[in-house]
Amino acid sequence: MKLVKKYADSLRDVVFPVTCACCGLSTTGKNRYICYWCETKRFQEASGYDTGILPEQVRFVYSMWQFDKGGYLQDLLHNLKYNFLREVGVELGRLLGRRLDENLDNYLTGQIRENEPVLIPVPLHKSKLKKRGYNQAEALAAGISEMTRWEILGQEHVIRQKKTKTQTGLNSGQRAENLRDAFLLKSPESVQGRFPIIVDDVFTTGTTTFELARTICKNRELSTGIVTVAQA
Ligand SMILES: [Zn+2]
């Protein structure tokens, strides 16, 4: 069966050659959209976070790579957002899910491990979703779910009810105000007794993901984790 799959994969690569979304070189095997070299060598591992700065609802933030302003990763994440590269997003999610799976013991300890994790991609406002055609955080979550088998709670459970302005140029107080009550958890029972893990492309100041965590945990004895491709 494995041989058949390998043969089918090689045939597919001949019929539909794919190139790396980062460097443009052709890819082979299970790395379809991000070549093995880019996956393992191009990016710097994220430096990690001081848990002391996190709000009480957030137990951990895990990012895969360090954001490179003006570099390949910025380009890749920009393309992911605006150029409908859903499959690239899913592959990035698989890389993220594999790393998360390997490091689970560092993050999913005690109580969290007993509460089944559930993935929540940061939702887009419906007008933005319509414009872009898809939600890149949802594609990432789909990839993570392939590796971890965790359920995804999508737009039917959590929505972005407020159209927010761009965060650029706002100070931290203005950013928090801009995002206040931006999200709505439509089915509170879906997170009851679970451990929600919020998924996004980049973690910058945390205003967006922290606000989503606040909404999910409000008046409930819950805490969350945050998982992103990049740490800015
Ligand atoms: Zn590459």
C-alpha cells in the first residue's frame, strides 16, 4: 500500500509539479509546498515566551519560528493570507502540529492533559472572509488537527462579530479597546470541560488572541493555550 502511495505521489509530482512557496525550488515527497530545506534550515526557532506576561486565562503560547521582518516568512504568511494558498496553510499546520505533538509534555500538563484539547482558529469577520475567500487560521488548524486528531471549533461556534480597524499605529490601550467584544462564542457547551487551543498565524502583541481567550473563558472555569506559526 505504501509503495502504491509512493508511486502515486511520484506520478502526481510529474503531472502537477509543485514548488516550494518560500524558495520556488521543486519539492518532493511529503513536503509538497514547503521544501525540506526551508522547513528545517531557513527559519529560526521561536525564542519562546515568558509566561509571567500572559493573562490568567492563557496557560501557554507556542510558536514555531521567529518572525523575520522583510524576510521569507513574512512573505509566506502574507501570501497565505491574501493569495488563497489554503494547501500551503494546511502543510504549515501539519509542521506546527508535529512539533507541538513532540513538545506536548512541556505544555499539556496535569489538568490540561485530562481535558481534551480543542482547536479554535481565530475567526475572521464575515465580510473579510468573503473578500479573502478563506481563513488562513482555519487552514493551519486543519493541518494541526491532522497530526493531533484534535477537534476544530470553526465559524459555526466562534465568530468575529465586530469589524475592527487595523491595529497598526495604535498603542496597547487603543488596541485592546479596538478588539473589545470582537468575538462571540455561540455555543458555550462546545468548550465545557475542554482545553481550547487558539490558532493564529503570527503572535505579535497578543491583543487579538488574548481577547479571544477572554471571550472563551469568561465566567467559565477554563484556560486556553495559543499556538502560532511565528513569534514577532
Ligand atoms: Zn524552499
